[in-house]
Amino acid sequence: MTWDASLLWQFDILVLVMMVICAVTALALQGLLSSAIVTGAYSFLICLMWTHMMAVDVAFTEAAVGAAISTVIFLGTAQYINRWIKKDPPREQGIKQLTLVIGVICAVMMLSATRDLPDWADPASPASTHLSPGYIEQGYHETATPNVVTAVLADYRGYDTMFEAVVVFAAALVVMVLLRRTSHKHRKVLHLRPKREGRDTVLRGAAQSIIPVMQIFALYVLFHGHYSPGGGFQGGVIFGASFILLALCYNLKFSMNRFREHLVLWCCACGVLLYAGIGAACLGLGWNFLGYAALADLLGVSGKMARSYGILAVEIGVGITVMAVMVSLYYDLASGGDLEEGL
Amino acid sequence: MMDHAPVLMIVLPVFASLALTLIGPLGHRAAYGLLILSIAGSLAAAMATLVQVVQAGRAVQYRMGDWMPPMGIELVIDHLSAGVLVMISGCALLTAIYSMHTARQDNPDRLNHYYALFALLVAGLMGMTATGDVFNLYVLLEISALSSYGLLARGKGKAYYATFRYLMMGTIGASFYLLGVGYLYIMTGSLNMADLSEILKQPELGESVNVRIGFTLIILGVWIKMALFPLHAWMPNAYSRAGTTTACLIAPLMTKVSVYVMLRIMFTVFSADYVFQQIAWSRLVIYVASAAAVLGMITALSQRDLRKMLTYIIVAEIGYLTGGAWLANTAGYTGAVYHILADGLMTLCLFMAVGAIIYRTGVSTSAAMEGIFQRMPVTAGVFLIAGASVVGIPPFCGFFSKWYLLQGAVQAGEWVFVASLVIAGLVAATLFFRLLEKAFFGRLDDAVLETGSKTSHTAARTIRWNEAPLTMLLPLVLTGAALLGLGIYTNEVVRYLIRWSVPAGM
Amino acid sequence: MDDLFYFIISKYNYWAAIILLFIGLYGMIVRNNLMKKIIGMVIFQTAILLFFVSIGVKRGATVPILKFSPDKQPLLDAAAYANPLPHVLILTAIVVGVAVLGVALALLQKIQRVHGTIEEDEILEDMRK
């Protein structure tokens, strides 16, 4: 029963308590803008927690997706809705209390059952001994990729990741189909969005110097994903965020002149097509779907290097899709679908 | 290519949806053709796999990326999933053919994107059925869920709120499933179904309260997804406000695939012994299922809107399916699995027939049925077949599933379930008899005719042949024939497919 | 006393996840405002992700990126690296979460346009009309 002091439980508990406070505040606040901001803070706290749990890839993704993009699309939506909420109506009180009671009972049951769970951070728990040593010990020999998370993500469980790219593609498609509906009558539109007339030199100057760096960093994250935290998702989200920043600092039209909505949609589909196409190519070469080792003869390298290149190629596919989808979500949600003016 | 059939049937629709997005508005005929082509390919692959499975007498496995199973993801298609896969792709193909006119009517713009989502939904459902990995199932569940939100929200104005509620409930269901998977993972360290079931045989895991919590959470999540009785509130509005094609695609398939997932979790990941001996609440499920069957049918009886009525019939059918699965004997299990296939076809048939009637009359209440036999005899005939099947009249497949379910219920001594099956059957008979009475003897001058408003009173009185277009009739008649065919070949289906998948310990 | 201390610090992560889970669920089911429901959904989902990532932690282990010895050989000691599998699963789940969030917000904008409000009781009233 020794406890490794390096895990710093005091820090963890502090962060977790702050997370609970943020969660309650986000749900309790009356103003929707402030709730959206508090939700962003909640995401940052969870990033901190995950970094501390050595899940750097996950923390990276959450910082880019949860804290940045989610907050932006929350704020984008807040332009089109009533920003102040009413108090919950009294007739709901009964149901509310009932839900509370059932919830508390379930929570107490689950909390008391944690006694039987393997201890937190126990190296001998089933999760740490059954499959994961295999990935860590064989992953490098089989895929030549030091970042085990990348190897598992894009190769061992590459089929999952392909469908993950399909999920974001589907989301972009659904949002577009929903909001850009030409025949719809705008019955009760709220127009709270600001008019951008004045030129804000400071913002634009900052954007001019930040955006190129961001894009280079995004490419680095994508291409260096074999060796360091990062990969297609993170790189794609950062690249997409650079266009969103452009739209925020200038205006939506300015960003759309550089990255047109047709091209965005085209990129969404092309990324997935690249991924699935590589899978199908492996199938055509006589291996199973997504068996990148099939590419060895084509590339003139060994099987494990072929897997490494295969991982890189599908990560690029994921990067393109995710980048385009983030931009597409921003274009649609921040402009309410008319693509005239954003946040 | 035969070896790759398991993956082809999933990725073909994905490629179709990408192509539909990329080639842009090439015109609706190109989009329609592409969709049908891809789903037909999917169906062919599913049939090939079915033949392979039946001939070999064991499950077909497919390793993604050539990785060995517990490390990589594998597809496992056994007798149970092969049948369900053919049912899914078959129903989707029929709906795709049927969609020629209705999809264009419901989607004046962005038809190709609508079809892209259609294909994605099919891919998601096929993938859920074929996969042998519990986390992969979650990802595909979310694909089918996301695309169904998009499709359902294409309905009329009130569809948005209904879809939003569906989204909330769907997310809760999927998240419960994911949390349950987390509990299983923490206790076993594995995600592969076969591997999990091996590990879960250890006696100390059988006793573990956390494994029980994991099982409960997964089943609860799946119940929300399949709209079992007290958790069904999201479904009727979401389905009845959707466009015709959407309803025909989603109503038969989404809930049935969720039932399939429930069976997979209960009997493949866990075992019959575990579910019926270790889980304290498993005896109570049969009462929930009985309540679902009876209350679902009675609520259906009180609906005026045709599609809402059909949705409540689904609620009742889900009660039958759940009851059959939890009867804990071979007959009940056979009935439940057979009913997945039968009910998929019955629901498809009913929704297609009602869709055709709504397409021609423009009315969605039961008034649309007035005099339908004179105006749309083929549609009405198929509707009669589907109704007879739901009620459970012999040569049609609905009878045989009821027969097995009743047999199982009697063997298990679950008289409540027996009573609920009988009562629900009687209520269904009343319901369809009432509709058919209108359809046969409905007064034509009360009937709402599409052309009737222009013509004089006497013109409306004459019998007007106004059958649905051929692209709608053909799949409708095929489905009706399939109902009959499945009924006639019940013995073969049970012997070659279902017997093989009966879990050990029943 | 030591046992109690050990018990607390070996479980607090799961407790936090479960508490956040129910806070989120409460927001999703009980709050009347649809935007609040969406925020509840975000909290609910991240609680599950927190639970998953907690599974991957190992005492004395570092980030799952292989280290190399000076002669370029990877150090392949499984105990030295955190479990990568939950990280992979959660990467997928985060992306699924943002996809669902995007669709939910799009639906919210449509609801506002059609019904003129995002309060659940007012929407139900509007639908009854």
C-alpha cells in the first residue's frame, strides 16, 4: 500500500472540485453567454486533468475541440437565440424532485460500487495488463511509430478512426442540410449579430502575425504525430481554427473568399475518401481492408515502414476532413446558415 | 472478392455517400441510381456472406488491417447477424427504390445530400450488426444516430423539436452504452466481444457488482435506443413528423438493430446463465415487455394520425421482442430472432403502404383510408397482408413469430406475457379491422381525393383508379411477397439460421 | 486511518466522474432551456470520458510515447508507459461529442426560428396551437 507521491493527488482533487463547481455554475447561470464561457473553462480544466494523467494526445484534442471550437460554436449560436433564460416553470417542480431523488439513488449505488473497482492508477489492474502491454511492446516493431497512441489509433483500431472521420463528415452534412435550407421562411429570426464596419487594426495585425504560425504549427502537429503528441485530429482542428480566427478578426466574407464553402464541402468528403481509398487499395492488393502492409511493394519498403507510411497517409486524410468540418460548422452555425456574416 | 464481402457491405454505402457529396447536383436521377447501386452491392455482399455462413456452419470473421482479434478490430458474422444484415440491406434497397418520388417531394433542395445521409445510415446499421468489437459498435451507433437526426429533421416544421428530443434521448442512450463499455473494460481490459465473453466466464467477475452495473448500463442504453415502453416517449413524434422516405427507412431498421444489439450483449458478450441467474432484475423485464405490448397497441388504437398509429405498433412489437429475448428458453429466443426479421418487413410494408396512400391523397389521418380499395387496390391489398401479419393470421410471418413467442411463454410459465400477447393481438385485430372497414366501405364522397376538389360532386362519386406510381408499387408488392415468403419458409429459416444461434445454457 | 486515506485517494477520480455524470444528466433532463440541456449533455459526455481516461493511468508511468536509449533502441517496458488504449477510445469519443454538439446547436437555431423560443414549455405551447 505505497502511494507514489509523484501523482500529486492534492492537485487532482483541487482541479476536480473546480470542475464540479464549473459544471454546476454552467447549468445554473441565467445568461447563456456566460454559461458558454464557463463550459469552455470546464473544458480547459479537464484538459489540465488529462495532461496530468499522462493522456497528452487526449488533452491536446480536448483543448482544441472542447475548449476552442465548442466555445466558438456555442457563441455563434448564442447570436440567434434568446440570451437570457427564464426560471424553470413551477409545474415542473414535482418531476424535478423525482429526477433528483432517482439520480441521487443511482449515484450513491454507483459510488458505493467503486469499492470493487481496481484502484486508480494500479499497474496490476486488468485494463493495464491485458491488451495494453501488447500495444506498447509490439507496436514499434510492427508499425515503426514511437507514439503508441498514433499507432493504435490509425492502425490497430484504424477502422474505428475511419468511421470517426465519417462521423464528423456526417455532422457537417447534417448541419448544412439543416441550416442552409433555401425554401425556409424565416419566421421569427433574432438578429443579434453585430455589424462589422469599423476596422480593428490591432485585431487584424494580431491575426496577420498569428495565422501563418498557427498553420505551420498545425502541419507540424499533423506530420510529427508519429513522434510527438498530435496527429490528424489535432492538426486538422488547429488548421481549421486558423480560418475561424481569420473570420473572427476580419469577417466571414473575408475568410470565405479564401476558403469557399464548396471547397470546404469538397475537402470534408475528400479526406474521408483518402482514408477509405487507402483501405480499399490494400484490399485491391490482396490484403484485408486497411492492411497498410499491402503497400510495401508499391512503395518499395518493408512491411512495417509501409504501415508507418499508411498511418501518415490516413492521418492526412483525417486532418483534411477535420479541418474542413470545423470550418464548415463555424460557417453554418455562426452565420445561421445564410453565410452572410459571422460572429 | 468473396472473402472481402463482410467489409464491402459496410464501406460501399460510405463510398456512395462520399461520391454523392463530391459529384454535386448531377441531377436527382444520377443520385438515385448511385444510391440504389451501392445498396444493391451491399445486399449482394450480405447475401454472399449469408450463403457462406450457412454452408460453413460457423461464423465468418474478417480482420481489419490484418490484426489479430483482441488487438485489432474484427467483424464477426454468424447466423444471427447474417440474417439481420440481409434484412437491413434488403429493406434499405426497397426503400431506396421507393424513394424516387417521395424523396424529391420531401427534399426540394439538396437531394444528393439527403441521399448521402441515407447511405451513411445504412452503413452505420450494417456496421453495428457486423462488428465484433463493443467500442466499434458505439462509433457506428453514433453514425447511424447522427445521420438519422439529419434525415428526421428534414420533415415539416415541428420535426425540429421532435428531432431535438430524439437527439437528447439518443445521446443519453449511447452514452450509457459507452459508460457500460467502460465498466466492462475496467474489469476485463478487453473490448473484443469474443475475448470479453471468455474473460467474463471467470467466477469472480460473475459475482462482481461492477460488471453488473456495466451490464445494466449497456442494456439501459440500448433500451432507450430501441424505445422500450417507459422510455419510448421520444419516438412517436420523431417518426410521425418525418418525411415518407425517412420514416420508411428508419422506422423498421433503427429499433430492430437495437434489439439485435441487445441480444448480442446478452448472449454473446455475457451468457444466458449470467443474465438470468446473476442479474436480479431480469425477472421483471417480462412484465415491462408485457406492459409495452398491451399499452403500445391500445395507444395505437386511439391515434388518428396513421403514421403515429404505426409508431405505437412498433412500441408494442418492441415489447414482443424484448419479452421473447428475456423468456430464457429456446422457443422464446427463436420467436424474438424470427420476429426481428418479420417485424422489420412488416413495419416496412405498413410504412410504405401508408406512405403511398399519403402521397396520393395528401391526408395523413385515418380518413385517408376511405374507399382506398376502389382507388388504390394494389396498395390496399398489400396493406391488408401487412395488417394480417401484424395481427398474426397464418400464412404470413407474423403468425409464426407469435406462435414461437406463445410457445416460449407457456413453457416458461409466464402467464402475464401470454395474456399480453393475446390481448395485443386482439387489439391489433380491432385496429386493422376498423381501418379495413373504412377502406372497403368508406363513402367515396367523404373521401379526400387529390383531384376531387376540382371536379363536381358526381365526379368524385365515380370510382377513380389512382394507384401509386410504379416505383412505389414495385417495392411494396415485393415486401408483401416477402412477408408471405418468410411465413412459408419459416421452417427453413429457423432450421438453417436461428437454431444455430441459440445460445448455450437455454 | 491510512487505509481510509488510501481508499480515498485511490478512488476519487471515479467519484468525480460519477458526480459530474449525474450533474450533466440532471441538466439534460430537468432544465427547461434547451441550451442548458445541451450544456448538460456536454458535461455528461465529458464525465464518461474522464472515467475512461482514468482507467489508463498507471503509477510511475509516463506518456505513451516510446523513449529511446542513446543507441537508438526503443525502451519497451510496458510498465513505464500509460495504457494507450483508453486514450485512443477517448480521442474518438471527443470527436463524436463535438459532432453531436454541432448538430444539436443547428437544431436549436432551427427551433428558435420556427417557434420563436428555446424554452421547452413555450415550445410545447406553441406546438399545441
